[in-house]
Amino acid sequence: MAQWARVVKAIPPFAELLHSPNTTVGGAHPGVFVCGDDAASRAVICGLVRDIGGEPVDAGPLILARYTEPAAMLLVQLAYLQGFGARIGLTLARDAADAGKAGA
């Protein structure tokens, strides 16, 4: 085990969406939850998420990554089994007054 490693988990939008000229869905960038125990590493990954056309949500410590997985599984079910197609995504909606209180 690499004790020095900094692990960050982020589940990006569908590959089909990432390969399209426009990564927005319904006019919004798909949300990507970013979890990791090192704030600086999360910030780097949040920048990479923006670079691929996503809207990063700094969700905090790595232990919370487990809660992001069911959301991704739901998207897969909706996209492929329910016929929504791969141009779907999640967003986190919150009031602008609360936006500065946490994360990216």
C-alpha cells in the first residue's frame, strides 16, 4: 500500500457525452462529485473535471465517495435500460446565497 498516495474519486459523465462537441445537458454542465481526504488534491481534480466539461462538486472526504456510486448506477439504468440515452447527467441545485459555504 502506498501510504503517500492521495486518492480522489470522481465519476465523470458518460463517455459519449465527453466525446461530443457540446458537453452540456439541458444547458447545464453535468455535475461530478469529487471526494478525497486531501483538499488540495480535490481542487486539482475539480479543475480537471472543469476541463472535460463537467461541473465539479467538492463532496469532501473519501469516505463519502461510496454515496456517489448509487447515483452513477441510477444514471446507467436510466440511460440504457429505461431508454433515456447517454446525454443525461446530474446537477446539484442550490441557492446562490449558500453556494459559498462549501466546496467548489
